[in-house]
Amino acid sequence: MRIAVAGGAGYIGSVLIPILLEHGYEVDCYDLLWFGNHLPEEVNVFCQDLFDCTVDQLANYEQVIFLAGLSNDPMAEFSPAMNFIHNGALPSYLAYTAKKAGVRRFVYASSCSVYGYTVGKLYDENCPVTCGYPYGISKLQGERGVMQLCDEGFSTIALRQGTVCGYSPRMRFDLIINTMYKCAMCDGQITVNNPAIWRPIIDVRDTAMAFLRAVQADYSISGVFNVAWDNFTVGDLGSTVAQAVHRLTGRQVKVHVKHQHDFRNYKVSCRRAATVLGFHPRHDVEDIVESLHARREEYGDFSRDEYYNIVTFRKLLAPRLRVAA
Ligand SMILES: NC(=O)c1ccc[n+]([C@@H]2O[C@H](COP(=O)([O-])OP(=O)(O)OC[C@H]3O[C@@H](n4cnc5c(N)ncnc54)[C@H](O)[C@@H]3O)[C@@H](O)[C@H]2O)c1
């Protein structure tokens, strides 16, 4: 089977594409390469804006996986307009074009941030979504644009991922556990802004397996699925990462607690992904920290701009902003 991975040169795609190749799929990647290209040489990489993808191009594929757009809150808040275009309109455009081209399935990288600020309850896919911030709203728009195209000939699957963490050949240190690990290694201290709020967490190797399960699922299956290893308070995450770094390096790591307001707070149930897709994550928080520690020679200096999406994004947009001024 031939698969197009849109935004496949990013953090998740750089782990997922080698796994798809191992499973015998032929994979092409379409990506603007904002963060470079760390994919295996045998992958055809088309450096193009996904808005320029045509029906003729997508007619070559049985499935399309969407991993593009602006992938965190700081990017979304830096340019809300670009955020709504790339996260809301782009997935809808690409799914519409894919359906016209005869593609059988579209898999969309959604996010648990659509749940917003919730209290107490474990949220499943039928619960209301209450996000009021640009990233969450736009991910929900993208999801809805894709999902409403579903019919007998066109399967659509949206994976609402928890915060993805761990090592990828295209590294990010702006994701919660990765940031905590970096701070523990560089400063001997982890700052927790709000210890009481909840986040679902998933290792990037597991999220890649969730996409593989979506690709492998029978074409009669469509739907929205939460995917995460488990739910943690941010305070517990800070202590667990501090202990894991202590075990791996012998250094004492302090956890500095602040009490700032957060507009995201949610814990999710992943039962549907387990029963319908057969998705069973394997890696816990300690595994995530171990993977970061084991690969530290490969990413080297923590301070490189491309490890922080907002830093790279500001540089990308700077020429446009100068023209506008
Ligand atoms: N990383 C997480 O914790 C997380 C959690 C939930 C959901 N997601 C979603 O998963 C997807 C992938 O996340 P990631 O961490 O790999 O992001 P990433 O920022 O590492 O990668 C995104 C890729 O998309 C490309 N891109 C963006 N707009 C494009 C366009 N118009 N045309 C072509 N290429 C374009 C970029 O060049 C980049 O390589 C995103 O949609 C994100 O919103 C990520």
C-alpha cells in the first residue's frame, strides 16, 4: 500500500515513517521542512505547501496521514490567523482533495487539547469539548472538517493524542517531559507551573503505533479516538522525571512549584482505541526519560533553535512581519 504522510518530516512523522517502512508500506512525505529533514533516504520527500497538493498527486495513494499544521499553543497564539488556516482549513482542504482523488482513508492527528478546562471526570470521545484558545479550537475545526467527509468509500480516523514525548530524530524540547528532562540536566531543577492540573501523556513510539493501527484497521472503521499511556498531574510528572534523572545520572534534581493558572486541564479514557483499533501503548514516563537520556549524543546541544517550535516559527515569519510593518 502507498501512503502519503503530510507533515511527515516533523517530530511524530520522523518516528512513524520508519515504522511504516518496516511494515512494508511505500511512503511519500509532503512537508515544508520547517524543522529540516531527518527521514530515511529512501523516502521521497516533496517540499511543498499542502495547500498546493492536487487531486492528481493524491490519486497515487490509498491512504493519507495528516501530521502538519502549527503544533502547539505558543505558535497558535503567536499567529492566530495562520493557526486557523493551517490547523482548521488545511486538514479540511486535504481531506476533501484526498476524497476526490479516490483515497480510501484519511488519518488526522488531532489533540486532547480540544477538551479544554475540565474538572474531575475522565473524558471519553462522547464528552463535550470546551476549549476556548486558538490551538484547541483550530484542532477541533480540523477534526470536524475531516470527520464530516466520512462515508462508505472514505474512512476517516482522528487520533486525539495526549502530549507526545520522548526521542525523535527531529527532536523537540518544548514538550512537557522533554522540557522537564532538559531542565533537570541543565539546571538541576524542574519548574512546575501548576502541580494540580491533569495531562494525558504518550511516548512518541506509542503514538506512532496508534497511527499504524489506524492504517491497518478495516475500512469499515472510522471515528475519533483518544490515545495516551495514562493521565498524570503535572506535579506528579515533575517528581517522576526528577527521580528518573536521579536514577540515571546520580544528580539531585529539585522540583520548584509555582501556582499559575492554566487554561488546559483534562484526563481522558482511551478504552475505545484499545477495543476498536487494538491500540495498547507500552511505554511509561520512566521509559520516555530513558529514551531521551540514551539518545543524548544524537541531539547534542539542548539549546538549538529547531528544538523549540516557537523559536523557529518566529524566524520563519519574521520576513513577512517586516514587510507588513
Ligand atoms: N507533539 C504533540 O505533543 C502533539 C499532541 C497532539 C497533537 N499533535 C498534532 O500532531 C501533528 C504532528 O505534531 P508534531 O509534534 O510532529 O509537529 P511538528 O511541528 O514537529 O511537525 C509539523 C510538520 O508539518 C509541516 N508543515 C506545517 N504546515 C505545513 C504545510 N502547510 N505544508 C507542508 N508542511 C507543513 C512542518 O514543516 C513540520 O515538519 C500536528 O498536527 C499536531 O497538532 C501533536
